[in-house]
Amino acid sequence: MLLSGFNQEIYEKGLREEGWEAGIAEGRKAGIAEGREAGIAEGRENGIAEGREEGYREGIKEGVEQGKAEEKEHAIINMLDLGLSEEQISQKYSKELVEQVLRETTKI
């Protein structure tokens, strides 16, 4: 399309501005998409790291509790082996725990 020199300049300037605005809009969309993907990836990594650390702490806590429970069970078994009665052992450990150990040891 041939226009007069001045009109041609205005027309071309308008096209450049439209292209520039379209480029900015497209760049913005692409940047948002990349940022979203990067944010999701970073969030996933942080979540996994936090979960791993939380799981590690919970695992230690669970292990300590389980170790203490096993220690109590072994102590009750030793007391039974020494001939102490259920009532005597129940003075130190809960009656439920003593009964549980008795049930477990008599199954064997």
C-alpha cells in the first residue's frame, strides 16, 4: 500500500507499535508461564525437602518410642523370668502392658 511519505511513516510507526505491544504481551505470557513452571518446580523441591526432613524427624521420634516400648517389654519379660507376679510387675508398668506381654509370650 503506497501512501504519501508522511502517511506512510505514520502507518509504519503504527505497525511497529502494534508489533511492539503484541511482542510485549506475548513475552509477558511466556514469562508468566515460565515463572509458573519454575515456581511449581521450586515449590515441589522445597516440599520434598521439607517432607523428607519432617519424615526423618518423625522417624527418629517413632524409633525412640518403639525402642522404649521394646525396652519395657523386655524388662517385663525379665521380671516374669525372675518369678515376679503380674501384680508385682503392674506396680512399675501398666497392667495393660503387662497383660499384653503375657499374651504375646504365651503365644510362642
